[in-house]
Amino acid sequence: MNIFISPPFGNYAPFFTKKIENGTANFIPVKGSFTLEPRDGLLLQIIKTLRYSFTTGGWINKIGLRNKGIDYAVEKYNNGDYDNAVISIAVMNESDVAELLKKIPLDMPLEINVSCPNVGNHISNFGVDAFINRYRRWCILKLSPVTELNQVDSYYKMGFRQFHCSNTVPVKEGGASGEIVKPYTEKLTRYIRENYKDATIISGGGIKRVDDIENYKKCGATYYSISTLCFSPIGFIKLLMEL
């Protein structure tokens, strides 16, 4: 069972590069999301915007893809620091695609983030199919919870066969994670599985127990993703014990 650890936690925890001892789960960290140019101000945005919401049952942030840039990620990958990791990228402008293709190794495992609600309309899905090639083990498309189903069809026609359902839910304060994501992920997972049998689907949002994983499995998920759970070390340990 592959369980992806989404940002921000995939960036920091070396434990997630290991398999747990009984071999029932392989944790794959997702690093990023990285943009062509660095975007400073991570710590300040965390302090200013990261809040727990009792209304949504999860965390809300407006961090907005603050990162060290793709050159940093490529260096880490080439040095072997990102072994067993997937590197998340985001295209901020249409012209970024050509430059990113020049910098990113052909075999670097990617998750293409086309769905961050914290940067408004400043994220592009233009030309993202150019990153698909036979050398990558992973070339995942991370969908917004509110992705229109006809847009999913378009992505499939582009050649994408690996989908991550889904990113944070757009709300006034930024992006909301946790329980609020569940119904969106269930809808997208069911649609992709019913229509595209050859798709690999990574489903996440509100996973706390093995029952949540089983629910996504019934919807058609191949693998699973957690992030918000990592805010609670006790909750994460409980999931490990169940696994």
C-alpha cells in the first residue's frame, strides 16, 4: 500500500522515506510545490494564515506556494536527498513550462499541482502534458476538489493516467484541508474510476483511520494521501498501529 505524505509534511520528515517494518505501507513523501523562481516568505505566511477551523473540521492556510525554487529541488534530487520522493511543481506562467523542462531531469518523479487555491488565478495548466514521458515512475496531476468533470476528461485526453484527488478546498480565508475535502475527493475518485479503468488514483482528505482508507478504496482509489493528520502525532501513530 502506497501512502503519499503531501506537503508541507512531506518536505520535512525523513521517516516518510522508509517502509514501516511489517511492509504493509510504503510512505512516499511529496516535496514542494516548487515553482520556476523562488517564492520567499514561507515562515511569515505560516504565522499569518495557518489556523485550525472548527467550522470545516481542519486547517486553513494561505501560504501560496512559498518555496525555494526548482533549482533547489533539482539539486536535492541529483544529490540523492530526494530518494523515494515525488517532487511537486506548479506552473505560474505559460512561459514557465519550457524553462522547467530544461531544468527538470527526465526521470524525476513529478506531481503537477494545477490546483492551489492560495495563488488565485496565477497557476497555469497550460502545456503541463509536456512533462509526461516514459522515464518517470510518477507523473501525477493534483486536482482541485472543485475540478469540473469535463476538465478531468481533458486531462485524460492529454495523456495523464495518474491523478491525485484532491487539493484543499477554496474558502475565503485560503485553502481548507481535512474533513471538508472528503465529499469532493469521493466524487472525483468515483468518476475517474468509473470512466477510466487504467487510471491510478491517489485519494486523500480527512484520512484519520483505516476506515477512511477503506472508504476511498471502495470509491476506486489505488493509493492514498495524508497531510492534515500529521498535525496530530498521536493520530498518526494510531493510524500506523492500525496499518
